[in-house]
Amino acid sequence: MAKPQKNSKPHGSSKRPGKHGSNNLKPKTKSSKKVKKTKPKAPLQPQPQKSQPQLPPPPELLTTASQQLDFFIQQYQSANGIQLSSLELESFTDACIVKLSESLPQDVSNLSEHMKASFGPSWKEVLCKKELKHSEPGSPALLTISLSALRSLELLRSLKPFTKECHAAKLFAKHLKIEEQVSCLKNHVNVGCGTPSRIKKLIDMEALGLSRLSVVVLDMQTDVKGYSLFSIPQIRDEFWELYTTHFHQRLLDGSLRICLYGTIDANKFKKKKGTTTEIPMSDKSS
């Protein structure tokens, strides 16, 4: 019978005993995760309300002759930096302004109809005849003034009922030499359309006459950029120089009437304090 061997290790023990005879084994425990401390949230403060964009004021349309005359005088004083006395203001009457029919819209297509009514029963003789006895050559009875050559052409097309026999005078600088215009004005003319600068130049040259001039139409229509005859500084100044030099006294004498043609919203002509309007040179046309 075999004897058990000495110093035999008991089955199932593969590790040596520790220093003090014990294994000193500790059960593995999961490491505890560090909990992040969260700062208390600050109370929400009410945000300032965004200011809503200010709506434009309702249009202030000037329809009566008295309203349009007041507007015209205000523009005249503002452009020239003057204040008319009460005595000078008495010289202006509602008769200075052409009263247009309110039942007919003031657009380009209706300009000829408005002018027929303005001249009355004599419109055909004054505006259409090719020749008139004792009339000064180059002296139109009707003159329209606008801010650009393109707009002048639009107005001319609308006046075709008057220009079938007697051609209208194109009184603007774009694509037209002044010598050609002087030559044209040596003939009988009933209607002229142009811009302030060229009209004044032709009058000063004594090529454009004023002896028959009865109505001056000021085109108050604004273009796609919102500019008008009275809102572009350069063209506005050129017009008022023309008016002061050649039209003002005739208006006071009663031999000339002004027609403000187109919808006039007075709010568009009111200047804001501390602001000026800069117009690009490319938008200025004479």
C-alpha cells in the first residue's frame, strides 16, 4: 500500500499562502463614480420686447386746387430758402392751378383728355393745328416738364392726339443735339416735353418762345426708386431756377397756369430732421 507523499499540497490550492499564512484576498468592488455638482440655475429674466417697425403714415393726398397751391408755394419757399410775406402770398390764387377732373385717374394714358378739358372748346385749334396766324415759331401752348428724358417720351406718346399734324418738340438732352432742337423750334410748335435744364437753356438762347404758353404740366409721378421732379436735389434746383426766371411773373399775371399732374402724397415731401437725400449721379438724367 502506497504511503502519502510528504509536503503534498492539498488539491484545489494553486496560490501560495501570504506572509501571515492567509491569502489576503479582498473582494473586488465597483469604483464609485464621481457625481458632478450642478450649480443652481439663475432665474430667467424677462427679455425686452422687440420694437415693431413703425408703419408709414397714411397718405396725405392733395386733390383740391387750394391744397395744391399751398403745396406748390411751400416747395417754392423751401427750394429758394425764402419766406414770402403775406402781401406776396396774396398774389397767388387758386386760378394759378389747373383744376383736373377727379372722376378721371391722373395716369399717363389720360393726360390728353385732361388737357382737352383744361383748354376748353378751343383745344383743337390751340393744340392740334399745324399753323396759326400771327403765332411765334417755336412757342408751344402746352409744356410738360418731367425728371428724365424717358419720362418725357412717355408723356409725349400720351399726347399723340395733338401731334398728328404738328409735331411736338422734344426738349431734353439725351441723344439730342441742341442744334437739332433749335432747328426744330424754327417751325410752328403746339406741344413741348422736356426736362428743366434743357428747357431753360433753349429759352435763354431765344430758340424756345413763351408768347403762346398757357399751361405748364409738372409731372408729379414718382419713378421705381421713389424719385420725383421735386425730390432729386439737382433737378429740383434746375426747375425752380427755370420757374423763377421765366414762369413766376407770368403765373402771377394770370397768363400762365400750373398743372400738378399725378397723385401727390404730401408725406413723401416732408423732410426728416437731420437727414439728407443723396441721389447717385447715374440716376440723374437731363
